[in-house]
Amino acid sequence: MTQQNTKAVLVSVGGTPDPIIFSLNRQKPEYICFFVSDATRDSTEKDILPNLDFQPRHWDWIITPSAEGLSECYREIVDRLPLILHKWGINSDEMVVDYTGGTKTMTAAITLATIEGSSVYSYVGGVERSKDGVGIVIGGKERMWFLDNPWNEIAFMAKKKAYILFNKARYTSASEVFTEVEKKVGDNHRPFFRALKDMTNGYDLWDSFKHKDACQRLYKCRDIVKTYSIGDKKVEDLVTILLQNIDFLERLKGNDELLHYDLIANAMRRAELENKYDDAVARLYRAMEAIAQCRLQSSYQIDSANVSEELIPESIRSDYVVKYRDDKDNKIKLSLFASYELLKELNDSLGEFFFAIYDKEIRGLLDIRNSSILAHGFVSVTSDTYEKTSRCCI
């Protein structure tokens, strides 16, 4: 990898200055931060800086109190480096980290402390070393190595973390992981992680019942994810599910009869992934209501939010007009119970089924729901209530 126009270099310094001089002369950074120990501090001024063939705009150093203490080395870099970069007006992703010099502990620390913000690392090796090839690089035989962005590999570990969050319906957190990874990976990987971020945001919109926006977002990332799926079985499986979900969202447009399936699935996520049973039962209640509303509309052209009097059977008409007419807009609006009661009076099988199990199963569940903290009371819904309510909806 060829490195050009280096803005800043953070370099660890050991007892041999030649590799450091070689690295800095090769990169010619505007800013240099030396990571040194007490033993190598003087070397930067006596041996390294006088032998540079360019003039940096500014240089600084970070001194570790212990060249053999990983915690001390790490802490010193984490504490001091952000202050130095701020002083220089430099972002961490504009900095090359050179871990050639110093103890092995210093090398480990400089890598660990910068991995979150840096994307390019360098190292001076050589074609000849002392001690029969196992010692230090012989002067004049140095070779510069720029390492590919380590985030190209780390990203796939971060992707696993995002997948876990996604599968727990924590879409916002998963999207944040993909957003951070997208900033750090190389250009050839960036479109894939941007697409995963867009996809996750699409599912977050869907989870909030913003179906149109969700469909558009999933369409947006579909082709890119599909491109990256070639040869990757897991991504191929993801694409298959993505296409199925897009198809469902397309069919959901203007088709209220499918809405109750979406509500039930949403309730399952709240209960089974998050243990939010109050939220889950609130959605199941709405699903149960939606089933009745859709049956009234599709089979009898009755709008439960604005019922025409003449469509109500005579046996219950006067009672419905008195009970369910809204004083504000004079419209007859039906509750869940009233919708199913109307279906029963219309001899509809759905209404008949509802009341066949009403006293034994549904009445108590509706009472609990009405007393829940997300309805009209202060009682927390249990998992048992959720399970029983879900069976009534399905």
C-alpha cells in the first residue's frame, strides 16, 4: 500500500532510531507525536529530529511512565493523544500510527489505544537483520510497510455485534454500529456497510409502523446488499428475507386486511425479544380490533369510524346510535366490543366465534388490558396474559 500526503504520525520509539528516521523521512508528516519512555526520550531530540530531511510543522511527545506496563502505556496515550490532536486541529483518522519502535508492550498499547479512530498503520521492516536475521534491521536495509486498514477485518466482528442487536429488535443501536464501521472501513467495503445501515433504518421505520418509508428505504439498499451476497451464504440468506419483506410491505399498501398480521408480529417482538408485555398486549388489542374493522369494511362496507345508521341491523340500531354517536362530529364510532357485536348481529362467523369464547377467554383479558398502565390503569401486564391474548388473535 502506498501512503502519500501524510498529515500526522504517531510513532513509538525504541532504542534504535534508524527505522524511525526512515519512516518519518518516507512519510514527511506535518505533525509528529513521539511515544517514548524515559529511556528513549532524549533520542528524539539528539538522534531523530536532526536526521530528518524535512521540517515538520510541529512535534510533540507522549511519555509512558513504564515501558513494560501495558495499562500505563495505554492510559497515557488515551489521555494525552486527544489533547495533542485537538491542539494541532487534526482528526484521528488523518493520522498514521507507526508501531515500529519501543518495547513489545508499547507496540501493543499504541495499537490498542488507536484502533477505534485510526485506519492506517505503518511498520518498518527490512530485507536484512543482525544476529543471523533475527535481530534489528540493518541500517540502509529498511523497508516501509503500510498496512491495509485493519477495520476491513475488524468490521466483520463489529457486524456480528450489529446482527445480534438487530435480531433483538434494537435497530437504532445496530444502525449506530454500522454507521461507525462505515466511517472506518476502506472505500471498497463502505457501500456494503452503508447499505446495511440503511437496511437497519428501514426495519426501524417498519417497527414504528411507517410502512411506506420503510419500503422505500429497503428498496434503496436492496441491490447493493444483493451485489455483496455473491459467494456469501449468510448474505444470500439475508437478501432472500429482505426481498420477502419488501414484497410484504408492497402488499401491505392499501391492504388493511394484512395490518393485523403486522401488528401481531410487532407484538411478538415486544414480548419475546424485549419482555415488554404491556406494549405487546396493546398491539394485540389493536390487532384484534383491526380484524373486526377489516371484516366490517370488506364484507359489509361498514366503516367502524363512521357507521351509516341504515347499515346497522334494526335489532341494535337505536342502542348503537345512543351509545356510540360522537357528540363532537355526530359520527357513529365503534369500539372493539361493538364491532364484534355488530358482526354477530350480521350473522358473521367472526362475530359468532368472538362471543363463543368471550366469557371464557376474552373478557378477562380485555379487563386486564384496560387496567394496564398503557391503557387506563396502573397494572403491569404479565407474560401469561400476553400468551393468552396472542392465542385469541391468531
